[in-house]
Amino acid sequence: MIVYYALGGGLGHLTRARAVIHTLGLSEPVLLLTASPFGDDPRIVGNHAVLRVPDTLSTNRERFRDWLRATLHTVQPTAIYLDVFPAGICGEWDATLLPADVPVYLLARLLRWQRYVPRLPATPLHFDTAYMLEPLQADHTAYLHTYARHIQPLSLIDPPAPMVPPVLLLPEDGPHWLIVHAGSDHETAELLAYARLRAAQHHVLPRLWLVAPQRPAWLPSVVGYLDCMPAQALFVQADMVISAGGFNIMRQMHPYQSHHAPLPFARAFDDQFGRVARYRIARAFTPLTDSKGPV
């Protein structure tokens, strides 16, 4: 069995895990290790087995390592995939956890590397392959060259999404602007305000829809709500998508970038501001043939 370590809140790590498994064509059974509240939603994890990581471990690195060591001894994995963090989210992964014959793979995403460096252990993991999912900071790349035998770019492909139920199809009258977010109410409110600001700037009156795991109690009645996961099934219908600057939404919106308006948020380690800045620069020099809406 393969162990895929997707520790982190929200949908991002699990969404990426599904895409990695699909893209690499991993045929062995996969056990997802996660603390995400979405770990029991089959729309997110598919038919993969899930083991919940106790929330209390994140405050004690040594207890965390003991738990991981016992878990790996029980599971006896044939391979280990670490999502994003080369030593785990708090430095819980190091070379003492693993027998020498278990290959370890890293899925490398843009990080605020200097903030993460203090969490690296004294005995770092060595990786068989580090898959670069997007351009990284120079120091981050240098670390991978030191501790990874191979470095390989990887463009992710999501598994086929189920058909959108008719109740979630957008009406024919529009335009329709989606606000796609699985974060806090505060961030959702910021994205809603950003959507209204852009609509006013472009003198349009779109129908606004929030696509999120839960409907906030404060959501105005004039804003529609859709619980559609994975959300990208709706993107082709939208005239505009307002989102944060997370890795998955930026990747999934690439085919529709002419009608994507990302607003980055501060994260402890994910560099949303750097990602969105690169996106805007690249888009400025990329001819766009699809112009469904204002950008």
C-alpha cells in the first residue's frame, strides 16, 4: 500500500492528492493521511482509504514522530508521497522514521521558503523524486537538488469529474459570476466584496453565486449558493470566477484564465501573492482567445 501524506486544512491537499494519484497512474491501493475535515467526503477523497491524523499531534513534534513511526510499522508502505512540505507541516518527518528500502516522493509547490526553513529537521528525508508542480523559489529549488535524486516537472490532471446534477446547472440568463472558496467566512466576505467591486468597475450586473462546502448564515439572499465539489465542473458555465490564489484553483482555471480574477490571501507557508503575481505577468504576455467576460 502507498501512503500519501496530505496534511493541511481545507480542500487543497486532498484535491491535489487525487490529481497526483490520477496523473501518475498509481495502481496500488493508496492510504491518505489527513487531518482535513473533508477527509470523509467521497467527492473529495474518492474511493481511497483515509486515516485521520489526530489534531493534537501538531503541537508536539516528538509525539507526532512516534505516531508516524507506529503507523508506518503497521501499514508497511511500499512507497510514501509527501504533499508540499519536505519535512511535514511542523517538521515531523525525518530520516529516522523510514527503512532504507521505502522510496519517498515529494510533491513540491511554491512555499514561503524562508518561513518554512526553521521546521526542517537535523536529519532530513532524502527523496527518490521531487515532482515540481510549479516554479519554486531559488532556495527551495536548491534544497531539492541537495536531497532529491531526481527532480521532475509534473503537470497535474484531475480525475474525471462526475456530471453536474441538473439542480446545480446555472440558468441560461446571465452573466453568472462564481465566487469559489472553501476558506473562512471572513475571506469569503472579502471575495464577495471584490466581486461586487469588479462588477461596478466594469458596469455589469452579474448574478453572483457562492460555490463552497457550506452556505454562510450571513450570505445575502441575492447571492446564490451551490455545493458543487469538485467546483471545476461549473467553470465552463461561468462568465467570471472570483477566487483566492491557491495552487489548485489557479491550475484548474488556466483554461479559463480570460475570466478569472484571483485575490491572494496571506498563508503561513503557501505563497499566494507570489503565485498570483506570476500568473498576472504571464497572462499579460499570453494572447487570450476566449473573452467570456471582463478581466
